[in-house]
Amino acid sequence: MKNALALVLAGAALASMSGCIVAPARGYGYEGGGEYVAPAGVVYVAPTYAAPGPGYRWEYHAHYGWGWRHPEHGWHRGWH
């Protein structure tokens, strides 16, 4: 009897969530004022070394994490 009740409650919970609307994730990049906006759920980590050259910006890479990126030369250390 307890298993049947648990199954009914789990089914009701699942059915109640099936119609949820999820907003699309906020994009990330540079806002109008030049401030970098990281993706939701990403914790900011300050740079551990100086920028490798002029034009590099501290940005978030989806696979490697935080690093320096140049708009023309790409990621420092060869990230893709």
C-alpha cells in the first residue's frame, strides 16, 4: 500500500511539472557599457596573471573556464 501511495504521489508531482515554462538562458558577453556578463551559474574568478598583450579581455570559456581572449587572435594558450 505504501509503494502504491508513493507511486501515485510521484506521478502527481511529475504531471504537475510537465507544463512548466522555462525562460531561455541569458546570453553572455559584453554589455553596452563594456561590462562582461558571465552565463548563469558561473562564478567569477579573477585573473591569476597579467593580460598577455593589448586587446585581451578576461572572459569565460565553456570548456576551460576563465581565460584571456583577444577579439582577433582568439584565446590565449590556444583554446578553441
